[in-house]
Amino acid sequence: MKITLSNILCLFLAAFSLMACTIHLDDEDRTVTVYTDPSFRGQREQRTEREGKCANVPDSVNDRVESIACNGDITVYEHEDCRGASRRFTCDIPNLNDFGWADRISSIRF
Ligand SMILES: [Ca+2]
Ligand SMILES: [Ca+2]
């Protein structure tokens, strides 16, 4: 291969996008804390998962969540295994009563 400026530029760009890709992978974890009362009060449960993963809320807080602290966006579901009615939220969510979602959530897509 003849080394030209465009070859060098291409290699540089490839290395850079690989690096950006690796950094992005590290950013994909979402930590979600659910609370059984508004304004991040009451009983709490915390869980960290890869973005896109569906997780059921623990039995102890099933259908009892009223506020959620999280990073990024999450989708909440009425039933377990990310089934039933759903809604996408931008974090944090201080009061699910405002959206008709209090005491209803059974699973979350991170
Ligand atoms: Ca409550
Ligand atoms: Ca439910």
C-alpha cells in the first residue's frame, strides 16, 4: 500500500472512531433508583443495567413506585417483562402521580 496523506488520515479516523466507540460502551450503564413515595422518599431499590435491558422491579416495590432517580432516559411498563402500557421518561421523575404512573410500574427498560 502506498502511504498517502489520505491513507494516514483514514487510519487516524479509524483509530479515533474505535476509541469513541469504546468510551461510548462505558457510558451505556444506567443506574435506576425507585422509591415508593414522591420526591425520592419511602422504601428504595437501586439497580444498574446495560442500556436497553428490561428488568422487573423487585416484588417489595412492585406497583408501589412513585418516584424514580436515574440517568438518561428509561421506559416504564405496567406489567412485568416490559409488557402492557408503557411510557418513556427523561430522568429524574420526582412524582409519577403527575403522569398517571404512580403505584403501577412492574418493569423498566434501562
Ligand atoms: Ca407510596
Ligand atoms: Ca403493574
